[in-house]
Amino acid sequence: DAMRRGWFVASNGVRLGRLTVQGDTLSVLPRAPGGVVEFIGDDGAILARQGVDPWGRYPNVYRLRGGEAYVRARITARNGTRAWTQAYRVAY
């Protein structure tokens, strides 16, 4: 089902517990204690940078501000491994 919908995550070690795109928010729940989530937009601009919840209970959330063509999340764990979500196009 995920393949058919086009929901892809690339990773060299970081795991995601949950990925949600709903309304005007992109939410990720990474399994990367001590890591960082960066929400990335046009031309690689970092739209927001957030620390990962050390207990893995609370997701990192980006709410659209307006004007973004797309948004993706890049998660970097403390050990340097990463995961990237696909870019989600924004329709206004």
C-alpha cells in the first residue's frame, strides 16, 4: 500500500516509528534519541530544526507557513546515520 501511495523513506540506519502528512502538517516520530529533525523546503532551505524527543513519545511536527512548494524531513541520529522522507508537494 505504501509503495502504491508513493510514501517512501530512505535511510542508512535511522528508523521512523510514524510518518503523518495531514492537513497543513508533516509529523515524524523518529527512533533516534539525541538526534535532530530538519524540515527542508525549496532549494534545500532548512525551514525548521528540532531535537528528537529522548523518550520517543512525541513527534516532531512542521506546520506549513505558506509559500512552500514542498517539504521533506531529514533526521540525523547522534551517531551520524540519517533518514530522509520523500518531498511532499504543497497545494495552496
